[in-house]
Amino acid sequence: MNLFFRLMLVIIQAFRRPALKPMDESVTSFRVLPNDLDLNIHMNNGRYLTIMDLGRVDLLVRTGLFSEARRRGWFPVVGSIQIDYKRSLNPFQRYDLKTRVLGWDERWFIME
């Protein structure tokens, strides 16, 4: 629920932004909000993973993969994830999230 408004905003913006081809990169901009912070006053490690969901939503909507997946009865579920934390994000800092499809097989899409 804590990202519900961000999710709605990403979906609305995705429909208004230019369409992407399946191998194009989606770039979404965010700002670190107070509810993203942990006790060390930087973005919580778990919040990165949640924000990455928003990047996948933008990419899936803008490429048309989301509607195609729903038509086929598929559900976008993360099966595995690897993350390397390079630097911390501070309160109210703006950042861009880049999301793209690297490839796929008969069962999975591999995204970065």
C-alpha cells in the first residue's frame, strides 16, 4: 500500500509516454521520499527492489507486453534477482531507474 500512489502514477504516465520496442530501455525518474528511508537516513535496501517493480511496470506497459501477457493469462512475477548496491541515495535525491529486457526463453524474460 505504501507505493500505491507511485504505482498509479507510473501506470498513468506509461500510457502517456511514447511506446517502446521490446528491446528498448525504459527510463523512469523518482525522488527519495521520507518513507523510503531507513534508520541510516538513506534509501532502504528493500525499497530498491520495490522501486524496480515500478520500472518493470513502465516497461511492460509501454512495450505492450503487459496487455499481451494478460491476454495469455501470464502474470509478471520475479523469479530471481541479483542486485549490487553501488552507492546510497539520500533524502529527496532524484534518480533515474533504467529497465530493459536482455532476452527471454520459453518461460522467462531476463531483465536488467
